[in-house]
Amino acid sequence: MRVVLTREAQKQIDDLPRVIQARIYAVLVRLRGWPNVSGAKALKGALAGYYRIRTGDYRIQFHVEEAQILIVVVKVGHRDGFYE
């Protein structure tokens, strides 16, 4: 499975401290093993069809495009206000 970042997600990662960036990138490498990834949770309501995975106080929001064998990361950020 290939993992790609939207421009917004890449900017959000770039704005984080280096130590957090390293943790985020480690999770992105794990996502290549989809669907055998522990800790991913399907979101509900307005975010149905998306998943989130966490690393400490940070969250990564993504969706899976099965037809293209692709995971698209759309948002990365601190848990405070992440789902708004």
C-alpha cells in the first residue's frame, strides 16, 4: 500500500517539532501495511469513511482508496481540536 500526503498534511507535519515529525513518519511507514495496522480507528458521523491513528497526543487522519491501493493522509495535528 502506498501512503501519500495532501499538501495541507505535509505543511502540518513541517510545522511540528522534529521529534514529533519523526514519530509521525514512523506511523506513516506502519500504514504501508494496511489493513494489518494496529491502533487505526474508523471515524463516524461527518467523518465517516476516514480513519485516525494516534501517536501520543497527535493524530493522523486518512482515508483508503482501495482501487488505487493508496492511503491519503489529509490531516495531522494535536488532539486538541483535531476533529473540528
